[in-house]
Amino acid sequence: VQLQASGGGLVQAGGSLRLSCAASGRTFSTFRMGWFRQAPGKERELVAGISRGGGTTYYADSVKGRFTISRDNAKNTAYLQMSNLKPEDTAVYYCAAEDSSTGSPLLSPRGVDYWGKGTQVTVSS
């Protein structure tokens, strides 16, 4: 599976960005999808996850109410809508796919089967 992430950039605090992750190579709906981020000097953390069918989602406490994860299985694409961005959201964002036989939206770095290339998100104050 190849994952292609796009949509990062530079935005002012309070602004919005939408990240996209296009998948190819295998049946997209068999994977739970997620977005991780990694800031300099910090560990990679799960920001949001979504179950195979899209019915269940997970958000880190730091982004609840500001970020929305979604997926379109017909288009083999996952999205992360980010609103009210803060400087502390600055990081490289990675989309990830984890093969799943359950409806859980939780991904772990060790369990991820495929990673996309990161896309930089920079939020200026």
C-alpha cells in the first residue's frame, strides 16, 4: 500500500488546514487509518484515528473539538480537517494505515503497517 499525504503548509494561529491521504495498492476499507504527528525532539504521537468503516473515531485530548478525521472509502482517501490551529500543533504529520479485523479506531506506532511521507504543518503565532 502506498500512502500519499498532502495539504500541509504555513498558517497563522486560529487558521485551518485540511490534510489528505490518498491510498493505493490494496483494499482501503480493510485498514483503520490515522494521523500521527512528530514535533522536533518529541515522540511521534497519534492525533486522530478512524475505524475501517468510518463509524468510530479517536482524538488525542490536545486536538478534541478542533480536528476532525474522516474517510471516503470510495475514493481511498482519509482526511484530517484542522481548525483553530495553535503554534503547538506545529509538527510533521504522517498518515498511517493499520490492517484491522476490528472496529477500533486506535492505532499504535508499532502496529502501523504502512506510513505515508510526512507533511509539514507550521502554525505561526
